[in-house]
Amino acid sequence: MLSSLPFNKKLLNQPKNPKWIVFCDFDETYYSHEMTEEQREDVKRLEAFVAEKSEAGQLMLGWVTGSSLDSVTSKMEKGGFHQFPHFIASNLGTEIVYTSDAHFGQPDAEWMKRLDAQGFSDEKIEDILETIREKGIHLRPQTQLGSSGYKKNFYYQEQDERTDLHHLSFIQTLAKERGVAVNINKCNPLAGDPADCYDVDFLPVGTGKDEIVSFMLNQYDLSKDQGFAFGDSGNDLRMLQSVTHGFLVQNATAEAKRHHHQICHHGYAKGIYETLKTVMYKHEEAHS
């Protein structure tokens, strides 16, 4: 549980009526797995900016990540982070936990109701996997992201282009028939994934990173124009397209850059900070 963490981090003020919400992928977007000293300074600068805007009641920031909450907090410690965001949507955006000062550790009750209504279960996923195995398609369970009742993660090893297209299309069609969402993207080795593999993630229908964006904007009565999103890979693209200000960080994968053309001038936290500052300043100038 968050309340029993063995380290202290700053908790941000919770704005009642924020003007902006920022949605950030975590691994290889906000958090660099190399985390050089320069990148640590970039994170500190971004944290200070977010804290200032949060204190002024203007901005909320959340991490929307494939990783578990335990994995995220472990990386916070490793990366030398000084503060939590306002919320963390973990396990591929299937779970929302608030991490601001007034609501630290509280899950979003409305989101939990939405998940429970989908009938997502281990039995349903095992039934899908059995059918996939019968077709001679092999999926290997992922372990590094942490387990969750609302997401099941696998790797599909690349073969050849024609076979991959056939196999992955079959998985997508089958999941849709069985009432389960599936997220399929090329793996990013920089984030700890194996090379030459695809992520295959089974989720409840109506969840995922883009659905988190829609839900949170609706919760705070904000438009797409008042949302920022930052990511680095293919599984972030729907999230980026759910807001007006959706950016890939400069260190994004080549695959992601082929499909999305709004890109930060810099990578990681520096790219996020510079983009937020520039866009928000232009908006303030236009409305002053």
C-alpha cells in the first residue's frame, strides 16, 4: 500500500477546478531508465514547475502507465524523485489512485465500478488463451509489470511479417468476440522489454490510457483543449490523440514517430517541461 512506503515524498495540493490536466506515460517518458545526473536535474525542474502551477490551482498531473504501483514507486526512489503526481493510473490505465495531499492512496470509486461492470476474469482470459493455443499461436506471460486483476500481459515473438499480421489480427478479432479489449504494440527494449516482440495486453472493455484521459477530463469538466499528454511508444498514441496537446517526447520510438507528428524538441522530463511552459505561456498571452 502507498501508506506504508519506506520513503517520504512531497504531496501536491489538489486543485478544485484545474485549468489543465497533464497525462504522462511513465517508463521512458517521465522516467528514464538510464537516469543521468542531467536527467535528474530535468525532473527536479519539472517537479518544481508542476508544484508551482498546482499550488496556484491551475494544473493537475498524473502518470498513466503499464506498470504496477509497486514498480512505479520503486522507480521513483531509484530516480531520486521528490514528489508524487496528483494521481497514478497504473496497470495500463485500469486502476486510478489519487496521490495528492488530501486524497493520498484513495482509489477512484467511480472508475472501480466501471471496471467491475465489465465481467473481466481470469477464466475469460484463459478461455481466450486456449483458443489462441489451438491455432498454434504462442503468447509468453510478462512478469516485470506486476500482476493485476484487470490486465493480463503477454509477449508475442515476431516471426515474419505475413505470419505476424495473421496471428495478431486473429487475436484482435477473438478478443472482440469475447468482449475483451486488447492492446497490441511493438515492444520497446529501453523500457525493459525483449527485442523483436510485441506487447499483447488484455484489458476490460472501456479501459486503457485513452479512456483514462476521457474519464479524468469529464471528472473535472475540462475539454480536450485543456489536456496535455506525453508518451514515447505505440501504446501511447491513442492517449496523445485524446487531447489537443498530445506530444511524443524526442526519445520516442521510430514506430511511434511514424504515426504521430507532434513531437517535443527534447526527450524525457526536459521535453515535458519545455512543452508545458511554452504552450501554457502562449495560452496566457493570448488570454491576457
